[in-house]
Amino acid sequence: MVSRKVRARALAAHMALIALLCSGDTVRALSSNGSPDAYSEIQDDELKNTFLRILSADGESSTGNLVLFHESGDPDNQVVVHVVQDRGIARGTQYPTYVFRTVGELESPDLIFKSHTGTRLYRHDEGIPETGCLLSAENGYSDVCLADVQGNAAPDLPGLRKDFWSDLIKLFGL
């Protein structure tokens, strides 16, 4: 006869396996060349200098080693969200991350949010939703919403990463 302790452990192992198999992402991590990094180096010196000027005016220091990712938000208002990381200043696996918004012209980006995040970004697989988080970034064991679909800073919205472990960590308040 199998003891209660062994059955409880077996049940817990089966439940964990089922949760892993059933937890499907509704978003995908963007990647470049197989690595979980959605950012690319800024090739345009004028664009890079624009971001550096805005960061300097906001009191942020930078190494100039900037990488960029951008995502279109509200198509009716031509909103584009630009996520810039300074890869010269690491805090473990996280980097200073700056979220900018442009409406119409790229010449005047507004700094809307600052954080420290990893290199992995999450977005919806199919199109842009009408409301909610547009783009989120890896932050510790979970993620943080960088901007909503209107191009506003949205750290209070739930991020887009959906997996069993993130939900479990949030449940225990870690």
C-alpha cells in the first residue's frame, strides 16, 4: 500500500506538470536571432542624439549605448511607443528602460515612463487590442506594462506575460 505522503507528492508533481502543459501564452516574447532580445541598435545618429538630449534634460545619465524597439499603438492618432534601453548600465540582468511616445512625427518624442527591465518584451500576438496593455517587459520574475494602447505610461496595468509561474509568484506576493 502506498503511503499518503507518497501519493500527495505524486499528485503535486502531476498537478505541476498539467499546469505547465496547459499554460499557454497569449503573447509571445519577441526575439532577434534566436535570443530573447527584441531591441536593435540605433543606427540613426540624429535619432540617438534626440533620445540622449531628452534623457539628459530629465536628469538621466547615459553611456550612449542605446538600443531601441518601437510598437504602433492607437492607429487613429498615429501613436508610436518607443522603448529605449541603455545597455551600458546593467543592474544584474536588467537595464535602464525608457518609454517614449510620439504622435504623428518622430521628431518630438515624449518621455512617459522609466524603469529597469530585462531584454525580453511581450505584446499581443494578434493585432492591437482596443484597451489594456500594449507592450510589457520582463521585470524580475514577472513583467511590467510599459504602455497602454493609447500610448500612455501604464505600470499599474497587468503585464502581458501569462504563465503559471508568474501567476503563482503574484499569488504569494513575491
